[in-house]
Amino acid sequence: MGTPLSGIPHRRLNRLTGEYVLVSPHRTARPWQGQVEDPVPDSRPAYDPDCYLCPGNTRAGGARTARYSSTYVFDNDFAALLPDTAPAAPASGGLLVAEAERGICRVLCFSPRHDLTLGGMGTREIRQVVDAWTQQYTELGAIPWVAHVLIFENRGAMMGASNPHPHGQIWAEERLPNEAVKESARQRAHDGCLLCDYLAAELADGERLVASNDEFVALVPFWAVWPFETLVLPRSHAGSLPGLTEPARDGLADILGRLTRRYDRLFGVTFPYSMGLHQTPTDGAEHPEWHLHGHFYPPLLRSATIRKFMVGYELLAGPQRDITPEKAAEQLRELSEGSPR
């Protein structure tokens, strides 16, 4: 960032949420005496007889996983939301408000191979995942009471993944969750498409770009909170996956593989993260303001064993980071992308 702010404490506005992040670049020189995580070995077989997501194995609830050969979707055996939750009037005791919430939770296995990640898969394999995401968004979004479909992946035990098999989740629910409400409001309030304009500004600046192709761009957002957070954006306006052309779906598959391989090379480990796709709500209303985008939130801070914690100021005031987004983008951009397994 070519301004005097680059070396002093300053705040940056997140245009998607309306919230600020405190950036403290002078703190990168401080010694670290906090928690150090043990690195988790990542040597896995292509098939694990004890993995309930590997083809043909029995899951914890007693159901058997199909002998699938590409992607595989099933209803989560331990779902956080249930489709048969009966509608109920909001329970309110003055300040105490609660309401029933229906939903559908599914699991999507990316590959039958237990030892792969998105970064280890080729573009054609990832394209199958993109197509499965598209099909699920279309199918679940067509249910009359579903207002929002969230596609996401928690990768690694550090991010709460209970199984290392390559998989993600799809949650569909009858109301917009908090982040979608905030992003909807900010995009609607902008004159034109907020993310089209933002991407144009980032392409002109170039300092926070990480990787790109003819259809998609991966960058560290100006307002990033997590140390190596990235935002994935289509170059052409599209509100959701079904709005992408065939070349754009190929471009998304390509950029996901290239970005995750960079992550894995940053500290020499299978990089943990939470990733999600934010798309047009499926509540039946028109949402021309919505622009498809993907968020990657990785927790690692300085190495494979040191992570960023959201504590103290973050919990009680607002998000804060030390390494600037520009420096993080530079580190990611300079890495070799490597090749899939």
C-alpha cells in the first residue's frame, strides 16, 4: 500500500460488511512466546478402511457410503439443521427472542481418494466438484422455503475438520445467516456492482493479487482479517455458480487448485483453512447486486506451528492483524504453484 499508513497503525474498512479491521504492521518485529502447535503429519493412504467417507465404508450412524468414483453427496448423519423442524411462532420474552429454523445439511466428498485435497487434485477433478456444487445450489435453492445455500469446507483438524478425507458441506436454511445479511446490505447500497468495482480497483493496483486466469482472480482483500486470507472473484459479473459459463467453471476449478497449492507450499504443510462460497440468496427475490465470491480463512500466522488467535481485542472490540495484506499477498504470489499429485 503506497501510502504513509503502510508503516503505522491504521484501520481499513471492509466494504462487504461495513466493519473495520485494525492493522498494526509495526508489531511484526515482536518476539513470539505464545502457543506453538505440533505439526500434524499428513501421510495418508489412498484408501482407509477406517474412514467413513471412503467408498463402501460404514458411517457412524450405520449408513453405508456408496462405492463412488468421482464426487459423492449425502445428507449429513449428524446435521445441525433439520428439514422437518416444525414452523413455530417466535418465542419472545421481551428481550429474549428465539425462533425455529429449518434446514438441510449435506456432505460432499470431493474424491474417492482419501489422500487428496483440492490442491492435490487436477483441474478436471476440481471441475467435477464445481459442477456438484452448482447442482446442489440449484437443487436446494429451488425448495420453496430455502432462502440461502452455503457451500463451505473446513480443511484440517486446526479448523475443526473431524475427518481428513477431502470433503465439504452444504447447508441450506430458511433465513439468511448473519454474514449474508451484512453482505447483502452493503452490496445493495452500492451504486452498481460493489465487487465488480472493487475487482477493477484491485486489478489496477496489482499489489494484493495472488493468482489469476482469464476468468477468475485470487487476491488478499484490502480489509483481510486473517494473516493469509484470500478472496476469489470472477472477472465477469455472476451472482451464483449457475450463472457461470462453461469456461468460467473451468477457470474457477483452475484458480482453486492453484491457490490451495500455494497455501500448501507457504509453510510446507497441508494448509488448514475454512473456505466458503457466498452466492445470491434463494429467497425468490431479485438480487442483481450479488456477485459470486469465495472466502478463504486460514489460521496459520508465522509458520506451520504458530496460528492466529481471535481473542482479547478481537472478541471485545474488533478484528486486528499485524502483517499487512500487501505483504501477505507478496509472500503467496512469490511461491511456486507446483503441480497436483
